[in-house]
Amino acid sequence: MNRLTTSQGAFELARFPEHPSDPFRAWDAADEYLLRQLTDPETGPVDLAGTVAVVGDRWGALATALAAHRPVQISDSYLARRATQANLDRNGLDPDSVTLLSSRDTPPDRIDVLLVRVPKSLAFLEDQLQRIAPALHAGTVVIGTGMVKEIHTSTLKLFERIIGPTRTSLAVRKARLIFSTPDPELSRTPSPWPYRYELPADVGPASGRTTVNHAGIFCAERLDVGTRFFLKHLPTRGGSVKVADLGCGNGVLGLSAALANPDAHVTFVDESYGAVASAEETFRLGAPAGAKADFLVGDGLSGLAPGSMDLVLNNPPFHSHMATTDATARTMFVGARTALRQGGELWVVGNRHLSYHTHLRRIFGNCTTVAGDAKFVVLRAVRR
């Protein structure tokens, strides 16, 4: 946990889930730059009396600092929502001072101040701006923020095309601001999302099935090579087994498990609201009649009863926003061990260089290599 000191006050902040050894803070220079801008005496403070919408607030730093103005936070991340709730609580702030909306919820009808933390995915930014633009008016103040490496010419063009005339600030501590002036007369093309594509013909039971991909999910426009390799080596389980597609993305792993075994009950889990919506639509399109499934937005498998799963399938991410880390994978592996019954199995695909086998042996006490090529390995660990 660290203290963020701004003109709005000083706040104790942490990411979620909170780990004492976590080397990353719950905010960065881009968040600080934006908060300073709102009270800058040279440009005049921004009037926050109307509806303030905060989009893409990664760990609740912006919403917590602006809680006195009762902002609406719009996020695709369950972990960001939980971080916001925890940060409001640890700073003694009213939990109802921030309205929490997911990326799938309807935005407010009118937004007077729009603050955008630029996401890693340009497609997700496009989709969110398209959804929010109708709520803007000529007097809406629109400010985006991000680190310099996150803001590109394409980012500015997107604001210009969807919002209106756009300019950018000078860089301060490797962070930059984006200023857009809403143009109510601007003609906007409809959002291209969700995007659909058919799976290739050589990936097992799911071959040729259609996937539905909302903006921002991993490899939303094509099947990523790691998942493709995994689909060719998935385990076959008969009977009424319980399977979890952990970090499900568009749900192709769980769909393949359901097609291979119509008696399986598949639980799709992701911390992204857009991912779970994608998985549900993919499953409804491609699953066999009578197939059983649950769809859960949450913190890994923490929402499932311990010892309730027979099989967990996992293609873990190795990035947290712009940072490369295996912390998420390790957390997923620990959660999978808890959720699995005795004799239950976790199957994981990953890049060879990530050394997931080391973590699995430490957590499960065992790990075997099922398949591998020059880039990827499929690993199996058993709950003893």
C-alpha cells in the first residue's frame, strides 16, 4: 500500500487483490497528472459539479481521489471494481460515493466531465468512446491520460474521430494528457464490435465454430497461437465432470470441452466483463443442445466452492496493463488448486520461457509436460 498525495487530498491506495510483496503501485504518473490538471490554477479548475464519468480507472485511484464529486466509474475489470471499493473503505469514504458501472452497462444519459485512462487496447478505447459519445454535449470537458508509451497518433485520431477536435499536452514524468472538444455535429460510424470469426479446421471439437469477441479481449480478431496449440492437446473427460475455463477470454477452451463431452458442466471465469459476455455468446452459438454452463465475472476461481472442480483449463496472461509479470498466473494456479477436488487436474498452456512448471511443482508438488513445440508447452498438474 502507498500514499497518493494530490490537491484533492492524501489517500492510502492498493491494488486488488492486495499482496504485501506486490512491487506495483495502484496509480502512476498519468493518474497524478490528470488529478493536477483538474485543479490547475493556470488553466482554471475544472467544474466538477455535474456528472463526472471516469473510464478505465485501473485500481480506483481516480475515483477515490474524486469521491467527493460522486463520480461514475466505468470499467471492464472486476479487479478494478474491487480495488475501488477497497480503496474507498480504507480511506473512510462513503462506499456509495462512486457509482460502479461495467463496460457492458448503459452509460449515463448525460456526462459533463469525461476522464479517460487510455487502455492498452485501442479497440477497447474505440468501443468505449463510441458507447459514451452520445452522452456528451458541447460543454463536456474531455480529458484523457496515459503514459507516453501508451498514447500514439492512432490514439489521438480515435478521440478526434469519435469525440471532436483533439490536442495533447507536453509530457510530464513520461505521462501525457489528451484534450478533446466534443462536436455534437460529428458523424460517427457504428462500433465494429463485437467481432466474429470462425475457428480453423484443425483445432479439435471446436473446429469451424464461430467465436464472438467483444472489444478488448485478448486476440479478439484471430485465434492466438497459444490457444490454438492448446486446443489440439486438450484432455478428454467423459461423464458429468465439472470443468472450469479459467481466464476464459472468448471461451473457446470451455466450448471445446463441452463439445468433446456433452455431459460436462463448464464454468467460464474471467475478470473482464467483456470476456465473460464474449464467452457466453460463443457458447450459446456453438455448444451442443442441452450443454450446461455457468458464466462468472470474478477474481479467478475464488467464487467457486473448494474441491468442486474436476478439471481446470488455463491460458494465463503474463501482462498486467503495461507490466510483464507472472503474478497473475501464480494466483490462478493457487486458486485452481483450491477449487480442484483430490485427483482433479489443472492443464496450462504457456510460452516455454515463462517457466510455469516451476510454479506448478511448488504449488501442486508435481507437473508433467503433455505436449510442446519450439514456443509453447502444455503442462498438467494434479491435486494430490
